[in-house]
Amino acid sequence: MFHDFINLFYPITCNCCDSPLLNHEDVICTSCLHQLPLSNYQPNNVNQADKVFYGRAEVNAAYSLLLFRKKSMVQTLLHNLKYKRQFEISYFLGRWTGEILKNTTRFRQIDLVVPVPLHKKRLKERGYNQVEGFGKEIAKSLDAVYRDDLLLKTSSSKKQALKNRISRWNLMEESFQLKKPSEISGKHILLVDDILTTGATLEACINCLRYSEKIKISIATMAITI
């Protein structure tokens, strides 16, 4: 009763359309959930997410859950996650993605789930890494270990959205540092991020992780730009 009373004055709303959520709904209303543009990528097969890294970085498998377009429902969802402290979105999308990946062969036997890190200055400003919940929920589904202490972002650059691919790669190339390389030797690592665009940030992380020996790297993101 108390919960219902609070919701009467401060309703929990959908993170896509701002409509009040019903008791059985979580994070996103049923209507918006059915309208979200899924990538429909088959995780067991090579897909568009894999192709982003062709000729650039060795990736065992890649998967993106949603398709990202400007001024879309997915943009609203990820904006709320990154800038309005709606971090439950990260856990929601992580559970969804984890359920898909755990029944695949290409993502089988993941040992570690590693998030793309934020620079400590950006982390302090935002208060959380928007990929944390996503990675933790996927790790649960895959019976893997979530580690956010292995990759460190060493430089803080301006927002990357308006930079072209070459400029972004040059900025990212020296931005990451691998901590405790011996602890990932021989492991299958799932690197997770929010949006796959040019792949420059993920490519820089992959190159950094490659300083360790005999590892496999796969990728999972909440969305991919089209």
C-alpha cells in the first residue's frame, strides 16, 4: 500500500516514453519494449557487429542487442542511462543480453567480463560507469567473473561523437592501460560497452588487452549504430 501511495505522487515512468509503469512492468513499458529496434543478429553466426572489426582487430565473436539511430527510442534510453542516472537500464539490458548469449556456442566459456572503463575524472562527474550493470548481469548469465580493475583509462579526452574514425582512433590509441596482465593470460574475455559506432574505443581496448598472452576476446554492446 505504501509503495502504491508513493507511486501515486511520484510514479515510476518508462525510460523511453515517460508513461507511468504498471506494477508488472520494469524500466520500460510493454508498448515501448515491443517497439525497440532489435538488431536480430544471430549470436551463433557472423553479423554486422563482427564486421566492424574486420581487418582491424582479432575478435572471436561480437553481438549488439539494439539498433541505434539519432532521435530514436534507443537514443532516449541510453541518454537516460548516461546522463539522468537511470542506471537500472544497464542492468535491464544486461539481463536481456545475457539470456541471449548464454544459449550460444560462440560466447560459450567466457571467463571474464570486462567493461570499457571511464577516466576517473568522468567517473567522478557521472558517479557510475553506465556499462557496469550491463556487464555484471551478463557475467551472471554466463557464469563468468566481472572485472573492472583490469583496464584503466589513462587520459581524458573530449566527447567523441562528432569526431571522425581516424581522429577517434588516434585519440584512443594511447588512452588505455592494462593492469595485472598475468591474470588474463589464457582467458576468454568479453569486452562490454554501450554503443558500437566506429569501433575505435573497443579496438584500442582490444589492442591493450593483447599485451597479455593467449587470450580470446569477444564483444557485447547494448546497441550498434546503423
